[in-house]
Amino acid sequence: MFVHFKIRRWVLWWFYIGIAGGLVAVINILSRHLTRTQEEVLLAMGVMHWVLGGIACYFYDSVQTQKPTEDTKNGQHKAEQPSEWHEASDFLLPGGRQTLLPPHH
């Protein structure tokens, strides 16, 4: 069974910042550079970061799960529409004797 997730970009940034901040916090706590009060404040800030991120994701529907349609269950994918294609000469003005390649010297 396949499940598709739609995740907004800011959610990924929130996640990455949380992981980086957590690594810094763990390194500082394990290296014993902080007092007990500083450790508690740092851990409280980390918990607040994850809780507020979870609440924001929930209320803004930033992470959505979708079940695959019948076409994808049977192995049939929707046909992709062909992308628009232009020749390189379409971007040059006529009569300018311009080329896309650098001049040969």
C-alpha cells in the first residue's frame, strides 16, 4: 500500500532547523558546558519548537496524506503532458548575427 505525502517547504525548513538545534543542544549538554538551569531552558526551548511546529502544521494543513487513485493502484500512471520545447534560434533576433557559442579565436 502506497501513501503520498504533500509537505510544504516551510515544514521541511522547520524540521531541519529543529534537527540542527537539537544536535547543538545535545553536544553542549553532553560536553557539560552548561549549568543545570541552562540545560532546562535549552530543553524547554526545543520542546516548544517541536510543539509549536506541530500545532502550526496541524492548523495550516501543511502535511497531507493522499491515498493513490485507482489508476496508480493498477500500475497505470497518468500520461504526462509534453513539455514545451523551443529551438535555440528562437531566442535570437534575426539579422543580429549572434550565436549561442563563444567566438572562436
